[in-house]
Amino acid sequence: MKNSIKVERAKLDLTQQELAEKVGVSRQTINSIEAGKYVPSTVLALKICKVFQVNLESIFELEEGD
């Protein structure tokens, strides 16, 4: 699954740590999601979208084979 969290963070000038605090996870979790090593739960994905005030499809995209 691809995502544009890093791009969205840059738009708001948020660090990984700041985003992590807003959604209640560790900075390492945000790093793993951005790197494509971890797929977030539905609840976490929705919390991330709420921070950026965008819909799910604006940040997360299924790749072939997902």
C-alpha cells in the first residue's frame, strides 16, 4: 500500500513525532507506515486522514497485489 503521509506532513510542517502524538502512536509507527513497512489499522488510517482533513483515498492507495 502506497501513501502520501510524508507529503501531507510537509504541507502542514509537521514532524513524524508531532503527527504520532496527534494520532496516539509512536514516531516509529509513523516512520514504518511512511516507509511502507506497516499497514495501519482502519482506525489509525482514519485518524491520520482527520489530522490532514482529507479523505482516505487522498493519502492511501492500494498497489497491485495488495
